[in-house]
Amino acid sequence: MDIRLRGVSKYYPMGRAVVPALRHVDLEVPSGQFVLIRGRSGSGKSTLLHLIAAMDRPTAGEIVVGPWKLDRLSVQEQARYRRHTVGIVFQHFHLIPSMSALGNVELPLLLDGWSPRERRRRAEMLLEWMGLWDRRTHRPVELSGGEQQRVAIARALALDPPLLLADEPTGNLDSQTASEILALIGRIHRESGKTVLLVTHDVQQAAPFTRRLIRLQDGEIVEDVLV
Amino acid sequence: MYWYDLVQMAWNGLSRNRARSLMTLLGVTIGAAALVTLLAYGSGLQHNARAQFEALELYNTLRVTSRPIPFSGPGDLLYRTLEKDSLSDRPAVALTDSVVTALGQIPGVLAAYPEIQFPVRIQANGREIAGGVDAVPMAFGRLRAYQPRWGRFFLHEADTAIILSTSMAQRLGFSRPEEAVGSSVQILVAAIDWAALQRMLFGGWYLSGGELPIRIQPYRVQIRGLLDADDQAFAGFFRVLMPLGLSRRLETVTFFSTVDLLFRRAGVSGYSAVRVHLEDPRLHDSVRRRIAEMGLYVTSFREQFAELDRLFWLIDMALFVIGIIALLVATIGIANTMRMSVMERFREIGILKALGAYERDIQRIFLLESALLGLAGGLLGWLIGWGLAELIELGVNVYLARRGVPAVELFYFTPGLILFVGILTLLTGLLAGWWPARQAARVDVLVALRQV
Ligand SMILES: Nc1ncnc2c1ncn2[C@@H]1O[C@H](COP(=O)(O)OP(=O)(O)OP(=O)(O)O)[C@@H](O)[C@H]1O
Ligand SMILES: [Mg+2]
């Protein structure tokens, strides 16, 4: 699913002043592309992903993802868009602590009204694919960071969304585990053809599957190269 | 989301902080139990009064007087004595025996008889109990409510006999009802001592030696029959029946003659009141009209009961308000718990929303939680309130039984009550959860996810 941003700005009010998080960003990502986004802290990377995930609205400009015009969506449509179009992975995993790995992976399916049996089957399949079969009944606290992130990735894939957004998914992991996770994301891209937007500092490890490299600085795209 | 999953998630939310949920539940339970017990007590009062009314055949009874009795409520007794002279400008018709006879001949009237009621003490087996005599006409032998359970109705107008309740016979020391029937007992009746009264009226209290102008007169009578105490409820504790003829032969102070002594106006003599018993309650209006045409005044017990119903309604409302306050406090407890719950799960709500949960579904999860608390509290409260009522009733009845008083039903539980309390607690649960659930649904995804 292709993504198109035109003149997108995001300003955060801070008391009297406004903090510009994104400044007049134009960006087009064709369907199936693997894009790596980097930039210093505060450069607007997360803001960009949140806008594309319809978790926030731009101050100005328009965002179109496939048939969805994100700036026009109602709250309910935003939720439906997130559910079916976007799989999102966070630096802090954001798993539900009281639920098992299976429970967490089943969550999007449960929200979408799948029957208990069908969602169990799908979640088991995903966890097996992630190599977490024998960890499926563990709770997040009983899992390592890498395992938790793999559960989170499985959850992002549960409803097979065409878009995968990952915001520093390796930020909390050691370099060995980080490269495993990045390899996993690369493999997902290769096997499913999803459009992937990956925010990371580990440019070296992601290089094998990166098609395009974008660098943000002070809310502006200062580098955009195909590799 | 499926309802099954919503309920499951609500349940998970409640089980997460079990102690807090249980404490909130306890609050609702106590509130609901208070409400249930108070409401059951209120309807018990009403139910008992109604049963009493029916047992005494009062639905079928009219009370006829020479002057109007503006009885519009229990508080009006005072008004009735204060205003007695200004109420009527036409000459009053005295309630003489010929008037009683005429009343008895109105079609649809089973019996008309002077209202004679006086206190009595009964002695037998070395024991003494107090009671209140109701003089009844022979025609009452036909009424089911006056059919003795043991023995029989009076033989004739002048039968020197009384009919008691089984519980009174028991208190008189007859171990079996059969023993009481036919046995001879002594009754003590108060009569006015005219000489003493004159001394008192003209000489003052000190001349009379501080004595009441009353003489106690003993008579021997037979116990003709025993009524079932349970059928008469409270009346079974003190009510003594006597044939009208016998009561006239006794020299007594009736409840009304003492009042008459003070208030009777010149020119009006005769009985203070006559009771008219209808053959059929449906004849009420026509008989009433006929009596009014005779220049007499009618008070119907049925109308008085309607007034009484209003009083019961007020009592019910008062009890309801007290119970509702208890429930309201519990509701605030639910609201508080739900708010804390929403705050604790702030981040999780953010995750759910990031995954595409609808606000509607999140609101439902929290509403279900508070509704579950309310409903469970309501049902538990109903059970506990019911158990409590049974316990109190048992205690009271054990106490009464030792004193020979028939068992009473203090609390009255209707199927409507459980439904009412269930719906009410469900509604208060939903109400208490409404605002917290709304806030949960409105959680901002990014703000929530920033909390690590
Ligand atoms: N809710 C907010 N309120 C105010 N300012 C914000 C808010 N969110 C982001 N910002 C500001 O917007 C700018 C861009 O933030 P963003 O989180 O997108 O940066 P980032 O590139 O993801 O940084 P990092 O690498 O540290 O995650 C920053 O200057 C940040 O302070
Ligand atoms: Mg960031």
C-alpha cells in the first residue's frame, strides 16, 4: 500500500511557543518498499510514524495511505484504519503484562471479532513462525527483551496489515538480539511484500534489505536516497 | 468485539485487583441488603395491615354515626374532637334500637349492630390475661372469618359465652385447645361507679381519694369456641368475641362511652356508633346511599384503608429513601473503584486503541465492569437482606412464642422486589461507571503510550 504525504507539518504547543516536530514534509513511498528512517533524537521520526499510523493528526498538509485520507477520518475510522492497515512495533514493546504471549498476539483478532478458536489458531501459527512456540504461554515478564519484541511483531502481523511501522524496535536490545530482530523484519518484508517503515540507528545491520534511506533533521527530510 | 470477549475482559479487569473489587462489592452488597430489608419491612407492614383487615371482615363493614367524622387521616383524631360542634347544622339522628333495626333491614345488609367494645380481663387456671371485647350479632355465625377452629359459634343472643383465639387459650394455661372449649372462666369488666364519679366531678380529685370512678365487675362465662390465631394475625393476641345480647347485659365502660361522657350533646342519645355488615362488598355504594338518606353519617373502613394505604406509601417512601442513600454511598464506591481502575490501566487502554480498538468497545468493557459490580452486589445484597430478615423474624417469633403470641410475618418479599433491586443495582452500577468508562474511551493513544 503506497503512502503519500504532502506539505505535512506537525507543531506541538508548549506554553506560549510551538515546537515544530515536522516541517512541510513531502514524501511518497510506493507499495512494498522498505524504508529506513534515521535522524537525531528529536528530529521527528516518531512523529512521522504516528501520523502515518493515524495515532495523531497533522497540523497542516495531507496524508493518503492507499484509499485512506487520514486527515479526514473520524475517530472510529481511525481505529478501523489502524486495525486493518497498520501493524506497529514500538521500542518499549507495549505488550499487556497480564496476558500470555498468545493472549497478546490474539488481541487484534479479538478486537476484530474473531472466534476464540480461529484467533488461537492464527496466533499459534504466528508464534511458531517467530520461533516462540515453547514460550507461547509465558507472560511478558517471563520473556527476554528479544522474545518480547518478537511477540510484539507477531501481534503487529496478526491481521496481516499491508503496512508495517517499526519505531526503534531494537532500541532496548543488545546488538546481537537487535540484528536478529532486524533480520526478522527483513524476512517479513521479503516474504510478505509489505510496505515497511523502520526507524533505527542500526543502519549497518539493516543495510541488507534497505531499499531507501531517509534522514530527518529538525523535522525536515534532509536526505532521501535509494540504495 | 463479541459480548463474550467484552465480559471476559471486564472480568479480568475486576480480578486484577481482587481485594479492591471485593471491598467495593461488599459496599454495594451492604447498600442493597439495607434497601431490600427496609423495603421488605415496608411491604410487610402493609401486607399485615391488609391481612388483618381481611381477617376482621372490615372490607365489608360500614360504621354509622349520628355526626360526621371528618376522618381523612390518622392525624385527624385531634381535629375531630376540636371541631365537633361546628361540623353540622342539621339535627342529629339518635342511634336508637329502632334505627339499628331499620339499618338491618336495608337490602344487602347482613347485620347492623351497635358498636360495643370494651376492655376485659380473663381469669382461668390461676392466670389472667387482658383482651378487648367485640360484641357481635348472631348473624356473624354465617361468616367464615367467625367460624371457630375449635368448638362452635354462640348458641343464641344471650349465650353467656365468649370466643377467644387459640393463642389466648394457651396463655390462659389450657395446653390443648379442646380443653378450653366448654370450660368456665371468669371475666372482669370495668363499670362506671356513678357515686365515685360524682364525688370526683364535684369534689375534685382529692376527695375521691385519688381513685378512678370505676368499679371492677366479675362475671362467669363459658369458652364457646376458639378462633385460629394465625388467621387473625395481631388481633389474635387480644380479641374476645361476645354475643351482642350478653354484652348489653354487662355493665361496662366502653371505649366510646367514656368519650361520650365528655362530649355527648344534649338531645342526642343512643349508641355512639352502629356497625353495618354488608352481604357483599359490591353493595357498598348503594347501602351507603340509603344510610345517608336516613340522615346518618357513614365511615367506611374500606375508605379508611385507602387513606391508610397513603400512609403506607409514605412509610415505604421513607424506607426507600434511607435504603437508596445506602445504595448511593455504595455507588460512589463503584465510581471511585472504576476511576482508579481506568487510571491504572491507562497504558493498556492506549495499547488497545493503538491496535485499533473502538472507543465504543473500551467504554463497554468498563461499563460492564461496573455493571457486574452493581448486579453482583445487588444479588448478594438481596440474599443477605433476605437472610437477615429471616433471622430477625425468627428471633422476634421465638420471643413472641414464649409469650403465647402468634407468629408474625414482619418482612414480606415479593418476586417484584428481587427484580426491582436487581434492576436498580444494575442501573446504579451503569450510572457509576458511565463517567469513568467515558474517560477510558477518550484516552489519548500517544499520551498513554508515553507512560512506560
Ligand atoms: N506531545 C508532545 N508535546 C510537545 N512536544 C512534543 C510532543 N511529542 C513530540 N514533541 C517534540 O517534537 C519533536 C520531535 O519528536 P519525536 O518524538 O518525533 O522525535 P524522535 O525523532 O522520535 O526522537 P527520538 O529519537 O528521541 O525518539 C521533539 O522536539 C519533541 O520534543
Ligand atoms: Mg522517537
